[in-house]
Amino acid sequence: MVFEDISKLESMDLDEKSKLFGNTTYLPKPHRRSRSNMMLNPLKLKHLNRLDELEADVVTLNLEDAIAPSRKKEALINIALFLSNLKKRKSQIVVRTNPIDGGGKEEIEFLKELPFDAIRIPKVRGAKEIKEALEILPKNRELHLSIETKEAFNNLSTLRVDERVTTVNLGILDLLADLKLPQSLLKLNNPTIEYILSKFLIDSKIAGFLPVSFMYQDYKDIDRFKRWLELEKMMGFTSKACMGPAQVEVVNRVFEVDEDEIKRALEIKEAFEANSQKGINGFMHKEYGFIDEPIYKDALNIISTYQAQKHLKEC
């Protein structure tokens, strides 16, 4: 817990909370894994108070859609209060601001010295907003983008204007609205949705982004959530937005690297490197069939993912 007792905080006004800001401005990043990205409402103090013990790889503190305009300042103050008093954490911390021209600039300016890892800006339409955010953001922080507009979706592969822009999050409900398509399309085995997911994934990879798949809103329907995850994993996704700890647990388990897959990758790596020293880059393996350089590169990718995951468990 960040605070031993938050009962007094519940009744404090914003000025009183501001007087309790701590002096934490930096915490080492615990890991680079991003399987689960859990959204957290900063108006819920009991949820903020668990920032130091949450199991999500990434926690996103949301200042945008879920917060009524009349309470956005309260949410901002709450984030500053808890981050400035944070002494440890398991998760990467992202703050999702409002659109750059809708309060986002001021929010980044207010928060920029606090211990978070990235700012996430919503409703992006082009490079202009991204560059404006980067001008304010400290050089050692990442910028993440919410892909919710038809312009950003169509031009996603061009949006990595700086190496600090690392991650894109698919806001599929807003995107459907912007495309004037009904949300009722959001069903398994719908070809339009599968096209959106495929294009988002491939364009993200082309640009060098980490693509985070959409949040499944019905947090009680874990069975259907698992079916979405199975589809997304099959497609190539490794990261998923989550609504609550139950979804986080499922995502972390589904996106866990399989031990048999690791064993295979390690053996392929060893065999390829041994043969390569003899000038042989294509050969038959008694268990895994024909192995050449593309198979070797795939094994290296699997091993890299596993090593990052192992580091996560040790943190």
C-alpha cells in the first residue's frame, strides 16, 4: 500500500491533498514486459493505493474518457499525490492524458517530474500532436499513442516520429465510431474486426511500435475474454489492455512463453550456430526438420521474449 490509511484522504479537498505531495521523482523501471496493460481510474483512491503491488505489467492511470470534466482536476491531483509518495512498484506506469489541445499539454506539464514511465495521448490524428507532446515530455520518458481515429489508423506506420514513441494502443470502440461503423460488429469471427486487428498489428510492427490490443469491456465474461486472447495470440499479439485484476491474470498466463517452445528454440539456436561455424546455414534436424536462417531468427525472437519474461519474474 502507498499509504497505510487513506480514510482521511477521502474527505480532503484538493488544496489539502496538494499539501501531502511527497518527494518521489524517480523509481527504476522494474521490467520491459508489457503483456497486460490495466486501466485504473484515479478517482478510486483504494485502487491508487495499490499501485505498489499490482500484478499488471503496465498500469495506465486514466484522465480521459472515464473522468467527467468536472472531476478531471481531482483525478490529476490524486495521481500526483500517489505517484509522489510511491516508494516501489512492480508495474510500468503510464498516464493517459486528455487530447493535447483538450488539456493534455497542461496535464503533461503538471505531471512531468513525477515517477511515471510514459504519457499516453488519445485521439491522435497526426504527427503534429505527437511532436507537441514530445516537446513537453522529459527526454527519459516514453510517449504512447491511442489509435482511435481513422486518420491515425490509416497512417499508423508513419507516426513513429521519435524513438521515444514506442507503443500504440487500439481504441477500437472510438475507432468504430469514427469510421461510422456500429459497435455491434465487435464480435469474434467478424471479418471487419479481424481486418482491423491485422492491419493494426502489421502497421505497428512495420513502424517499430509495440501494439496493444483493445480493452474488452465485459470484465465479468472471462470465458469470452479468453477466446479473444486466443485469437489475438494466434495473430501475433503479445500485449492486451485489461479491465481489472481478473483479466490481468488471464492475459499474463495466456501470453506466457511455453516451456516446450523455449526448449525447441534453444535447441535450434544451438544447432544452427554449430552448423554455421562449419559454413552450413541449411540442414536437416532429426527432431525439428529443415532449419535455415529464418527458422534461426524465429528462435532468437522466442528466446528474447523468454529472457525478458524471466527478468520480470525476478523483479
